[in-house]
Amino acid sequence: MPAEPADTLPLTDWMAAPDTRAVIEALEAAGGAGCARFVGGCVRNLILGKAIDDIDIATQLDPEQAMQALKAAGVRFVPTGVEHGTVTAICGGKPFEVTSLRRDVATDGRRAVVAFTRDWAEDAQRRDFRLNALYLDARGGLYDPVGEGIEDARAGRIIFVGEPEQRIREDYLRILRFFRFRAWYGRGEADAAGLEACAALKAGLAQLSAERVSKELLKLLAADDPRAALGLMEAAGVLTALLPGHVGLARIDNLIAIERERGRAPDAELRLAALLPSDSRAAAAEADRLRLSKAQRTRLAAAVAPDPITPGRERLIVYGIGAQAFADRTMLAWAAKGDAVPAEAWAQLEALALWSPPHFPLTGQDATAAGFIPGPAMGAALREAEAWWIEQDFEPDRDALLKRLKP
């Protein structure tokens, strides 16, 4: 790696922040100036002028030395992945992932055995894409050991470090990361060699844990406009490998167009629902296979139910299934049609999102006071009264409901 940086960037607020400085200075106190550099997403996003979410730091110190350095400086840390060289420093309530420079000793497509090194170029060679193999020192020096990483970032090129097939065989999740980075940062034509390797090795995705796959897929779907990347995934056979029962791209294409037209934030879970069949059982099975959270599984199953939204009965439906499920089904129904959504339909949907369904005024105590004996008959009477109340658009008050409740 050249001794001199390829470029120099001005210091930013997050680089000069006291918490960041405390972590860098703790490591440099043990390993010397320049032994710790920012790496990965924070460097890439700084070049692109995008928001910085996480601050990752690479260091020439091995994990034990890094922990000793942080301890000596009074910086709290958690040994989150010491076998892979990662320690999470916590300063000012913020996490900083500190990872020792490393090289792969052995890989099996899911995990790697690593050895630690002090060579920045050697560390860069094991990273996935050239735009992620950039290092930034605390003084703004920008290093590009694999070459063309800076240009890739600025041009929107997603290109593997070295041979694409080798990078993918080290970790098959890099297939999804290729398309995820295309969705978030890619511009122009996709790298042909990378696409070819992803298509050729897509069967390796079956080796990955469902949790890793679903996390990466949802990150991809959360991009502002992932339609081009999804089209590449479909053409390469990767989307079918992930979601064998997916219904194609027409509905999600229309859904994203609707979101963007109305200025709505990307909704990764709803976009995933748009890829699935309109069948609650099939969606639930897919959600289980992807090991989604209980809340995510519940939302998907409710969103794809094929029940029609009957005009004039929207509030009744919201009362029955909830505002989230109603909005999801409405959006998916619009996307399935592919027509322009009238402004009045949007206004109604937004009003219903703010509407708080009323609580049914009667209780079991009311039924008992009316002469019912607790049991099936009382339950049936309360359900009949509630059904009538709903049909009347929730207008009857408690007195009217009590008059209707007769044993």
C-alpha cells in the first residue's frame, strides 16, 4: 500500500467528534499514529455525501491489543467477535466496531477462519467490493489499496475485489450484497463479470442461514428505488432462488412507483409482500422460511389476504383488521391494478390511517345485568349486537345497544 494517501478529505463533524476521537486516540496510543483508520460504509458514504449511520474502524492492533488499549483509555468495549477480530467500543453511548486487519485462512461459503495482519493491502484484498475497501485516517488521508475504489464510489460501480467467483465462494451472501449495493449506490451498466458470477453460483445461497438472507433482502428492498436491481436478480435467477414462489415484478414495480409518486418512504416489508402470492398461508410459510420476526410474519400474512376492499365499508374493514392491514391491502390492490391512484383515494387512505376505531360499548357485565347466564348464548348475543353496531357505522350508543341486547 502506498505510504501516501490517494486523496485527502476535509474533516467532518463525525470524524472530529469527541467520542470518535477518544476511540481513535486510545488505539493510536498503543499502536502509533495511523494504526487505526475508518473503513467501509462510513468512508464510502463520506465520499458520496450521504448520511453516516455506523462508524467502523480497522486497526493494525490484534484483538487483545485493541482491548487492552481501550481499557487503558477508559473506553468501554464488548468482545462481540474476537475470533474474527471484532471488538465493539462504546463511547458516549455510541458503538464503534473496531476490527483488526486480517486475511482469510479458510472459508466455506458461510464463515471464515482468519489470521491477523498489519498489512492494510492484505486486509483490503479480502473485502467484497472495491468501493468498500477504502480507508480514511484520522487526519483525512484517503487510501485505496486495491485501486479504483474511489472512482467506483463516485461512478456508482459495484465491482468485486479481485475475482468475483472467489469472493462469492468465500461468502455466498456477497451475491445478495452485490444486488443490494446496486440498489443503493449503482449507476449505469452493472458489472458483467459480477453478474455472471452471481448467476453461476446462486445455488450457494442455500448454504446461508435464513436470518442472514432475510436481513440482506430487507436491506435491499429498503433502497429508494430497487427496481433495476430486482430486475437484474430476476434475470440472473437469484430472485427465484430466494423466493421460489414469488409472483414476478409487476406488482412491486407498481408499488414502488406509487410510493415514489406520493413521496412515501420505502417500506421494505410491504415491498416483500408485493413479491408474494395473495395467499395468507403461502405468505406465512415464506415468512417462516425466512425466519422473520413474529411481527413481520403477522404483517405479511395480513397484507396479502385476497379479501376485497369494499367501497363504502372502509371504516368497517379497518375496525375488523386494523389500520395497518387495511393500508397494506389497499396499496397492494392498487399496485396489482397498475392504474393511477386518484387524489381522493389517497386522501381517504390518509384519513383512515388517522382514524381511531371506537371500542365496543358493551361488556360481559352488561350482558349479565341484562339477564344472560355466562356461556355460549351470551357470547353469541354480544357478537350479534356488535355486528349490528358495526353495520350502523358505530353510531348506536350504549343505551341503544342495551335495548337490543335481550336474553
